[in-house]
Amino acid sequence: MKLPWKVPLLLGGIPSDTDIDPEQLLAQARRYSAAGCDILCVPAGLPFDKLTALVGQMRALAPACKIAGVLPPSGQPLDAEDDTGQVLLACIEHFRQMALTMAKAKVDLLLCAGMSGLNEARAALLAARKAELPVLITLSLTE
């Protein structure tokens, strides 16, 4: 599949909610931009004001790049039996809140990174549609 952008799947990978340091993220964005990537990533775990500031700084740093809001895996066991669908609905709501926050922060697209399976990917995609942004989904599968 040919994507319209060069994705930032190099130079150490996509930032997660555990490595949120705005200065390090800006340094990483500089490296990505210098390497020719068209997408810079911001993780979902930042408070809204810091997220908005970081998006603005990245736009100033590399105006030609798109900014992707990274939605991390939910951590929910969505492949388990759940007759009520409550786990899936909770997961969709979790992703929806993050997607809408990213849209308010004016990111250009959503990157649902490392989803654990098709059910989680589907939940992320259903939720991300509410943000009315393009969506890329990656899966991290085990045996």
C-alpha cells in the first residue's frame, strides 16, 4: 500500500505515553523532519494545554509536516468473550475521548499505534471517525 506520506517509523519509533517529555519530543521531531519524514507525532497522554503548545511548536519547527496524534493501545482484553459488549463500548469511549482531544488540539491525522488485534483496531477506528480526521492504524500481533 502506498501512503501519501513518509511515516515516522524510524529513528526510535513512535512516542508513547510513557516517554512524554516535550523537549525530547521536539528533538525527535527535528530528527524526523531532517530525515525527510512528512509526519511528526504527539502522544495522547499530555494535558490539553501542553498538547496544544507542542502541536504549535512542531508546526513552527516543520511547517511542511503533518502532525499525527498517537492513540495508544487500550490495554483492554477485547478478544475475550463479552456477551454484553461493555468492554468494547468502554474501549470505544476511551478512544473517542482521546481522538476528540487530538482534534481540538488541531492535529492533522490520528495514528492508532500498536493495536493488539482487529477488535481493538475496529474500536479505535469507530471512535476516531468522530474526530473527522484521517486515520492510520498499526497492529502489533503475537502468536
